[in-house]
Amino acid sequence: MSSGTFLNIGFDNAVAIDHVVAIVAADSAPIKRLREVASRQHKLIDATNGRKTRSVIMTQSDHVVLSSLQPETLGQRLQELKKSD
């Protein structure tokens, strides 16, 4: 993987794929608690543009990124980027 590859997470927002640890659905209670903790620590990045949060992306730096795209969609995009590298 090249160090300059980014995953499009919707609405012209992107995350460096080298730093993505996990992409999970946003609706479980543990993930909601994770969001709250990240918000308190100022490590929450909301990239939903006001839409419903469907995916939560965790990074190596413990930042939590919210996306309005489905986790399956982000996973497919990530796999396509990995194949192209």
C-alpha cells in the first residue's frame, strides 16, 4: 500500500487507509460508548454532513471517524484500493 492512498468516506471526506484499524456499524451500545469517550477526549471526527451515522472508523491514533455510508460500502472501497496497490 502506498502511503498516500485515501479511502473516500462520503461527501468529499477521506481517511488514510494506512491508519484505518476497523470499520464497524454504528448502532451497537459499545460503539456508542466509544463515540462518547472519543468526543470527551476531542478525538471524534464527524464526517456525516448532518446525515445519520452508519459507520464508525477507528484509526491507529485512537481517532474515531463517523461516516454516513454503510460499513459494507466502506469495506468494499477499502478492498478495491488494496487490490489496486
